[in-house]
Amino acid sequence: MKLVLFGATGMVGSRVATEASARGHQVLAVSRSGQSPIPGVTAAAADAADPAKVAELARGADAVASACVPPRDGSDPREPFLALNKALVEGVRAAGVGRLVVVGGAGGLEVAPGQAAADQPGFPEAYLPEALAHRDVLAFYRTLDDLDWTYVSPAAEIAPGTRTGRFRTGGDAMLTDADGRSRISAEDYAIAFVDELEQDAHPRSRMSVAY
């Protein structure tokens, strides 16, 4: 497929670009810097918050993916991150692309029915603004009925690691292993993300990925 990936130079985005390219997909890696995350992948400089530029780059693509993250400059990220995603959707619509897959957050995953991790006592204060920003964005996507979107939440712990190809996928609940940990390598998360791009198994819903 022809894939346009925003946020392509970050920890997760670069691994999604690597995984998709390795499977033979044509990837346009978009970032503010315009640098290619891996050799051989075409890159472009653009801001996902610019709907006209999103539309220009996405026109003719089979799918758009976003690995954009909330601002990490110490300010409240909720409004700017929501605005970015609204602009992204506007651009995708204008381009006539019907499929959008988004790297989500883990803080909104449920640790019990109706109880999000971010609402629990002891949730790390340092991560709370980003968790709430991701939750606002998911709520926005859930209002859309004219776009085939999927929001892919990682495990609570995600970091560079090993590509094993062994993991579980779920829905709104936080997945944990036998030791009670919720974790995934960025490499295995990328496998699940590209699988979803190819298979469209969770249309207009959130999915989760963990060991």
C-alpha cells in the first residue's frame, strides 16, 4: 500500500516506518525536520497541524498513519494536541483518504470496567498531562462516523527493544502479563500497528497491544 506516516522520526514512528517498508509498502515519512528515519524511505517536511499540507501529501495514499505525540515543552498539551488531530483529520478528508491509524496512549486504558489507568491514585504526575491529551483525542475520534480510523494504544511501558513477533491485542482494557506488568517493545508495537493498517481489524475503535 501507499502509506503517509506523520511523526515518522520519533521512537514509535521510526519503527512503524521500518516495519512497513520491510513489508514492501511505499512509505512517505513526514516530520517537521523532513529527515528520513531509515535509509531508502522517502521523507517530507510538514506539520500535521497544517490541514492543507496534510491533504497535499496524503492525496492518492491508501492510508494515513500518525505517530505524533503531545507537546512536551512543559505547557498543557491538551488543546494543541487535540487541534493537531482535528487538523490531521481535516487534511485526510480533503485528500479523499478513508483510512487513518493513530498511535494512541496507554493512560486511558481501563484497569477495571469504566476505570481508566490515568484516574487511579498513584498514576505518575509527570505523565498525566500527556495521558489526558491522548484521552481527549480518542474522545474526538469516537465522534467521527465518516472516516475509518483506528486508535492503537500501547502497553503502559513501551521502549526500544526486541522484535519478537509475539504479543497480544485487545480493546479498551489494559493488558498485563503473568507478573502484572503491562509492557511492549516499540518494535513489536510496530508489528501490530502495521498489521492493523493491512487488515483493518478494528475499524472505528481502540485496540491495545501488550505482551
